[in-house]
Amino acid sequence: MSNEVEILLVDDSPEDVELTVRALRCSKIANKIQVAEDGAEALDVLFCRGPHKDRTFPHPPKLVLLDLKLPKVDGLEVLQAIRADERTKAIPVVILTSSKQEKDVIKGYKLGVNAFVQKPVDFEQFGEAIRQIGMFWMLINQTPPPGAFAESKAREREAGLCWRNASIRCNLGYCNASRQRCWL
């Protein structure tokens, strides 16, 4: 499929993009790498908007490599949007940044990042770090199928399970757990 992306690389540094793509390709880890130069473009790719509207949700990227300091929309906001949407929340996201700030690490993990990697300054160490990240996330790690979270929500709805507490059945749109109207 021509619009299928294996890795979405979100970085505004042309040098880091070139090094990352070269390391992934030399290691034969990914064939289709989409580069987004800012957070807004990354969100357009992920959510099939704007110039990326011909992409489809059934084929999300298998991995997002995300820088933090980005123009337009910063990396943590991109991560928050990915984790907030049922269609994208299962996509592995690795923050790949030059930031050494502890608050960035903490916030990244609070928002649901899968890994936080500080970019090595040394060229060879950078290439090796990218190779190892790619090997693990693209070849070793088993991810849930696309839409896994959206499908589970739909199954809960079909089974009449409460959206607030999946172990409690709802009674004709009235939640037995909260005594409020449900979306069923």
C-alpha cells in the first residue's frame, strides 16, 4: 500500500533526520519512513488530515520517533494527542530528544510515552542508538493490532457494559454504577 508508513520520524533538525533515516535504512529496519518537520505535520500524518488525508487509520505507523522541541506543536502535545485518541493510543512512541531536563522525562512518561532516549552527541553512538531502537520496536516488540482500543470500546458497548466500569452492565442507557445516563 503506497500510503502505509512504518516509522513516523518527527524532528525539525535536518541533520538528525538524515542521521536517523540513514541508520534505519543501513540496518534494513524500515522501508517506509515518513518525516514530519513539526508537531502540526505529525498530527496531520497520524490523523489523516490536510495533505495526508489519503492515508487511512487501518494503517497507522508502527512506531513514532518524536523530538520534544518542535515548531508549531511541541512533542509533548503531540504525544498527548496520540494517547487521547482510541485509534492511535496503541502506537509505540519513543521520545528521541537532546533534552536532559528531568521534567521532560517525567511529563513524557506521565503522558504515556513508551521510551525516552536522549540523543547521543557522538555520530557513531547516535547511529547505534537508532539501530537498537529500530531493532527492538520494529522487529522484537509485539504491538496490539491497529484499532485494538477502539474495537474493545465497541465490544463493551455491544455487550452493554458500562463505560465507567466495564464489569457492570448498563440498564437501557442508565448506568448502574454511577446512576447517570450512559452512551449506550
